[in-house]
Amino acid sequence: MLPLQHFISSYFLGRKMLFPDYIFETSWEVCNKVGGIYTVLSTRAKTLQEKLNDHIIFIGPDCRNEQQYSYFKSDEKLFADWRRKATTEGLTIKVGRWLVPGNPIAVLVDFRQFFPEKNHIYGKLWEDFQVDSLHAYGDYDDSAMFAYGAAKVVESFYRFYLDDSKKVVFHANEWQTGFAALVLRELVPQIATIFTTHATCIGRSIAGNNKPLYEYLWAYNGDQMAQELNIQSKHSIEKQTAHNVDCFTTVSDITATECRELLDKPADVVLPNGFENDFVPRGADFQKKRSDARRRLLDVARALTGTQIDNDALIVSTSGRYEFRNKGIDVFIEAMNGLNFDLNLKKQIVAFVEVPGWWGAPRKDLVDRLESRQKFDTPLDTPMLTHHLNNMADDAVMNTFRRLNIRNVPSDKVKLIFLPCYLNGSDGILELGYYDALPGHDLCIYPSYYEPWGYTPLEAIAFKVPCITTDLAGFGLWANAAKGRYAELEDGVKVIHRTDYNHAEVVDEIKSTVAAFSAFSKDKVNLCRKAAAKLSEQALWSKFIRHYEAAYDIALQHAIKRVNDKNTTRAPQVYDL
């Protein structure tokens, strides 16, 4: 399972690793910005584009139909002859460029046309791979039909342009596209298949339902738990795909353990998530962005709380998806609240919870104060919240604020503020994109309970912001491995030990770490910031792409063996409708 064992041994055996002539990679997040997988694929695209020169083709869902895309630009000249052929085959697609570094080719598939045949498709998946679609609900059907459409696109392209002389890899990400890898095993067995689970459905569900995951991982039966938690179909496609592709991968050692126990399939290769830092500002530009972001963040805090917060106050935050326990948002709030009573705290703190909730609109009273540019000595009503919420009574962050009696009174050394919107530069309050706001932070805290990798801490350190994370996050384990010990804040990342049951200890360690950081000299803070940036450079895609190269080799070797083995080769076209 170690990612480079195969890489090294191949050369020791005197064999050069196989590398694909074409790669097709699919995800629900191709040209569709939803979460962290978008960042994984979009930042890696440049490295693959440089290696393959338009022989890397991403396949995503056409979710907007005729609406304008923010991350995709159509190009009618690309593959015009094949596109006409695909139309005659009943495929409705858009071909163009993904508007990310490298500008790789992308194909968007209208998957709605396959819904009339979904029962037939599900029946074949059951017959051939025992994929259980009977208990499907929610986004299962959309995902399945998109994945089927992606497989048909790859089949069509392969038969039009390629042949058995080309080494072709198809890479599916997450359970949503696992169908595609299985269907292609039947349609075009010559294509090598890779499946990456970024987090198992059942592991995320166990953790999200407040069940202890890690201590009892060895005792859980994945199939049984899937039934108990009502995710049989998602678990089924994920498990069957893992068992039937040419190379099964995941993103961290901690998730690899999860796969072995819950999917009954060890990962063949661990593919850590890399990063491109070419958009991180440098020199004077960085300093200006940092100064502008700090000013805006403090202005928002002052206007909201009616408190004259010091210019050198520490700005800390947590961010990411709104998974209250899994992301450690509960731990963050409790730790920040506890700092109010910590005599070792040397500076004021403004702590932001930057997770998108169900928000309605920016607060007009806050907007009016910000636009006036005046100073205020009285707080606004609910001085912990920047935007109106549609579910105020049921919101987990606000309920925790109420439970802990967090009110942001003038005497509070720590001001806690919930910023419940996507930071896209047009939220009506902060008016900064996430990468514009991030440089203004002094410390980022991500005390995750369930985090297969963790892009937010990697982004933070790339912007010279030291961070705190845990050893239940893949990123935290990687940071420890990079340092050869538990990483400390002086390394740019502080990794805290976390278990199923040491919630209080994690809270206390975050408190003591932040309090210690508040007493650091300016020179020591700068050393932490430099160490953070230096550590981030070890996670660039130029360093991590070799893990993918090992996966491509494994998949291609297995595909060659499968095609040459007449006993295991099935006739193509069985999924034709």
C-alpha cells in the first residue's frame, strides 16, 4: 500500500514504468465548484497538461445546461468531427476548456437523457457487479446517470480516435463516478481504470452520526453499518468499484485504513493531495493583500461588536464545509470561548467561523455601519453574526454560542464571529474572496475529527499562515511524516493528537497553543510564517505527481493482463441501450 514501493521496485526490476498516452478523468466537480475535490483536480490539471499536452481530458456534468459557466469556456473547433459523431450516437455534450491553470480540455455531459433507461442500467450493474441500487435516494440517480454518460463519452471518443495501440487510463473520483469505471470495464476493457475515494461513504456517515469511528474501526462491518445508516446503495457502488478497478486509491494513510476495514479492500496506492502555489501573491503584493484583509476583517468586527479592537489583535479562523463535529467547529468555538478566561492570553483575538451556512442576506445594519466609516461604542443586535440565517433557531454554531453565553461584550478578550457565507468577493459584508481574505489571518485552526486529507490547512500555510490541525486529518499525518515527529507551531503546523474520546484535551491544547502564540515575538512569528510557507512547498504537485505515476503503471499493467486473459475478458457493448 505504500505509494512508492511499486515505483521504486519497477526500476529495480529493470522495467520502465508505463505511462498513459491518454487520461480521461471524471468527477462531479469538474467545472463544477462544490468542495475540495474541485481544488484537487483543478490544481493538478496543469501538471498533467504539461505532461500530456491535451491528452488529458476531464469529464464533468452539464449542470447548467444553457446557463453561463464560470469555470468553462466552450470551443466549437475542439474535436468537431467527433462531436458530430457523438451527437448521432445520442450524446449531448459541450466541449471546451476548463478555466483553471493549464486550461485542460473538458467535456460536459447532459445526463438527463439517460433517466428513462436507469432501471435497465441498474439491472446490468447488479448482474455484472452486484451493485445494489434498490435503496437509492437523494443524489444517487443523478450521480449514476452522469457516470453512465461519462462512460459512454469515453467509449465514443476511444472508438473514434484511438485503438489498442494507445495506453489509455480512466480515472473516477468518489462514489458518484464509480459507475463509469464499472461500465467501461464492459464497454472497452482495454482501458485501464482507477478509482479514488476521497472519503468513504460509510466512514463519513459513522463519524457524522456521532458514533466512535477509530477505536472500533476494526470491529465495524461496512455492509451492516451501511444498512443501519441507510446508505446501502452509495456504499455498494463504492465497495464494488474498489474491488473491480485496475487500481484502487485513496488520499491518505488514515483513509487507507478506513478502506481496508469498511470496504474490505486495501488501497493499492495512496495519492496525497498536492497544490499549486502560482496564484499565491509575493513580495509587496502579498503585504498589501495582508494589510487590506486585516483592515477589512477588523472593521467588520469593530462595526458588529461596537468595540475598539486593537490593530495588532490576533485574527484566527476555522473554515471549510459546515460539518460541525467532523470539521471540529465545536472544538474551535469551545477553545476560543475558553481563551476569554485564560490569563496567559497576551493579545485580543478576533475569531471567525468561516463556514457556509444557510444564509439569506447580509445584515443591513452592519452594511450601514461599514459604509459610514464611523466608530461605534454600542454593539449591534446579535453581535456574533454577519449575515441573516434562514434557520437561526436550528443552526449549530449559533446554538453553541447561546449555550456558552457568547455575546461579544466589550470586556471579552476574544470576539467570536460567524461568517456563514461563501467568500467569493460578493457576500455584501466582507467583500473579499477566500484567497484575498486568507493573508489577513494570523493563525488558522482546523481541529478535525474526520478529515481524509484537508486542503484548508495546506492553503493556509501556502499563504504563510501557521495552522493547528490534528492527527485524524491526512494532512496532519503528512506534516508529522515530513518532520519525522509531531509537528509544532514553529514548523508552521501544530499537529494535536485526537481520538474518539479526548475532546476536552484537544480544546485545552488549542487554548494553550494560541495563548503561547499570542506571546511570541514578532521575529518568532515571522519564523513560524516562513516555516509554514517552506512546508507547503513539499506538497506541490511537482512532488506528489509521482504517486499518480505509480497508480497509472499499476492500472495499465492490470489492464494488459486482463485483456490478454481470455477467461476474464467479457464481450463489449452489453450496456448499449
